[in-house]
Amino acid sequence: MITGDQALTACHVAGQVHICSKPVLILTCKKMSGFEWVSPDETDRAPYRAEEVAVISESHDLCISGDCFEMLQRTEAVLQVIPHVKVFARVAPEQKELVLTTFKTVGRLTLMCGDGTNDVGALKQAHVGIALLNAEPVHKSDTKSQSSKPDNKSGKLKKPKPAQEGSSQLTQPVNSSARTSSSRPLTAAERQREKLQKMLDEMNEESDGRSTPIVKLGDASMASPFTAKHASVAPTVDIIRQGRSTLVTTLQMFKILGLNCLATAYVLSVMYLDGVKLGDVQATISGVFTAAFFLFISHARPLPTLSAERPHPNIFCAYVFLSILGQFAMHILFLITAVNEASKYMPEECIEPDSPFHPNLVNTVSYMVNMMIQVATFAVNYMGHPFNQSISENKPFKYALYSAVVFFTVITSDMFRDLNDYMKLEPLPEGMRGKLMLWAILMFCGCYGWERILRSVFPGKMPAWEKRQKHAIANLEKKHE
């Protein structure tokens, strides 16, 4: 919490909203003895030492005021103290900005919520800035039914009430109805007040029916990338959930694209020299399924609750590389084994790579294997809980997967010969059908198990801000030397 209120007030509010859950110590500055930690009721006192702040923060929540913060800025110990402070009280607007820059210097990732012009500097310095509006959205039906009543939630100013008998002249109404009932002329101040009231009423009438309220003076919406439509900090959780969902979706997209590219490169380079090709109808159907998978996989919405786990922060990590290499090895093994098995049932012939497409058993088996590899790639690498909806909750993607599995089963079992003839697929030998289905199941189970093992071995970790803090302090000491 960063506030301009007094330290005692800030600590009390921080305890009410559970920012502070331990006994609080406030850093005070004395002219003779320097700094000292003091409890709010002044019963507990502890000497201040910069190297002991981390130890004290384990048993107490720390609070410092703007004056102490300004004095700490002159020393190198500020980087050791600031990361452990929970409440910053009695700070000026420029000091709010300094708090954010200090957190960034030690390697912290910062998110700032503010609702006024005094928060603009801190909002610009934060990695994520959220401006909070002071008004609630106004519904047209509500404004019509409550046009004669004051509405604080909508952000409208209250119309002045008629003055009671014996009240002063300054509190008398200045609207048209009051003016007609009074015979005396209006003063210059009353005329100016009436003109201002009329302008505000016109602005409120124009805003009726809109979903976005009028932004009041002092709102910091121009200094931050995000703007909340009300004064609550609840949108902070929504932004984190959406951000994690986007990161997870990007990660799974790169993994799927990597596996598809590796499998396609092998088919188009090595197998193409042996005359293995795809017909026009086969390529069209395969492309339709791929497009549907990519479309529906991004349809997953983030879960309503924020998980304690963290996603992987980047794409280039050991988890991603090991996952892609392990799955690709199983895909290639499945593809080579199935093609070699199909070659046993074909006579020896030399097929030119540039010759027209001619259906044969090797082409048929390679197309079926590619279909199953494609389905397994999307199903295994789908990132669901605890960040996004699971496959069962993402119904469009679930139905697309089921359709692909049913289609693969139908063409492999040769249930509809006319469909296979239209796709130019050769009938499989009896023993080949069972083997192909069994190998496909083993390939899927192997990829699924490998992916789950890697997710448990390489979980998302907290940012290593402590290492970055030590590195930042070491760099500052070198600069001073």
C-alpha cells in the first residue's frame, strides 16, 4: 500500500484489507539516534539495521513514511529495505514513483492501481498500470426511474435541495422553479452557479444509456494501459488471469507449430523421395481439421479463480525443448514403423518424385498416420487447468477432436468403401488395421505420459527476484567504487 495518509491510519486500513497479517513495525526517524522500528502502540521497539530487515520482515509487517524513505534514498541500504516493506505512508506523488522504480531496480515485477493525478508517475513506472475510475456505469432505465433522486454511484452531482426556513442565503436553490417563485433578482454568484449546474445536467443527460461513465477530473486513465470502470481493485485479478491465459495459449501454439513443422518437414523431404504424396482431397480434409483445431484451441477462456501455480515465463526453456523432442521422436517412430509395415505388402517398384499422384498402400498409411499424429499433437499439448478451460469445458475444440478421431477410425476400419474410394485410399490388409490402431493408441499414450512427466518436473517458478536484487546491489556498489 502506497498512500498519503498517516502511518497509523495506513497500517489500520492495511490490516482491515489483509495486506498486513503480522504485527506491524513502523520505521521512525530520530535526530539523535537515527532510525528505529516502533509498533503502532509504541510498546515494542527494535533497532534499525539494514542487514537485519529481511529477518525482521519474517515476523513483522513493515511500514515506512515518506520522510524516512527520502532519507533512505540517500544511502545504499534502500535496495535492501524497500522490497520488504508492506506499507508506504505519508508519501508525496514523486515518492510513489520512486517506490516503483526501486522495486523495478531490484528485479520485481510491478502492478500499480491508482485513481488520481498524484498516481500518474507511479502508473507510468509500473510494468502494469491500472487506472481506477470514481464512477459506476449508468443504465438508461435506472436514470429514468431515478431522475428526481440524487445518484452518487453514477457520478452525477447532487442537485441542491430546497433550503429550509432560517437557512442562509447561500444555500438557497438556484434552479428555474425556485427562481420563478422568488421575486428578487439573482446575484452574479447565483447566476454563475446556475449556469454551471445547467452545464453539468446537460453532460449527465448525454451520458445516459452509455456503458462507460464520464471520466472525472483527476482520473489517471491517460497514464496507464488499463482502465477499470469502477473504483474497486478487483480487475487486477482479471488482468492477471487474462495475462496468464494469453501466455499459456502462446506457449501451446508454439509447441504445436513446432511439432507440425517437424513432421511435415520429414514427410515432404525424406518420404517425398520415395514417392509418398497426398491427394488433393486428402490434403483438403487434413487442412480443414488443422484450421478447426487452431481456431477452437484459442476459444478456451481463463478460469474464474486465480491459481497459485505459475505458467512458464518464456518459450525457450528446457521444458519446451524436451517436450517437443520427446513427442517428435515418438511421432517419427510411429510414422516409420507404419510405412515400413505397409511396404511389405507392396511390390518393389521405383516411383519418381515428380510423377503424378497415384494411390497406393504406402500413401494411404502415411496419410492415416499423419491424421493421428495431428490429433495427438493438439490433444496432448492443450494447456487446460489450472489456467484455462479443460478440453471437456472447451466444447468446440472437444467436438473437433472427437470428429477427427471418428474420421480416423472410419477410414482405417474401411467401414464406408465409397468414402475411401473418393479420398483415393487403398484398402488395408486385415492384420494391418489392428496394428495401426494399436500403434496409434501407444503413440498417444506415450506422448501424453511424456508431457505430464515434464509438467511435473518443470513447474512454473516464482521470478528469481532475490538473485536480481543481489545483482542490482552489486552493480550499484561497483558504480559507487
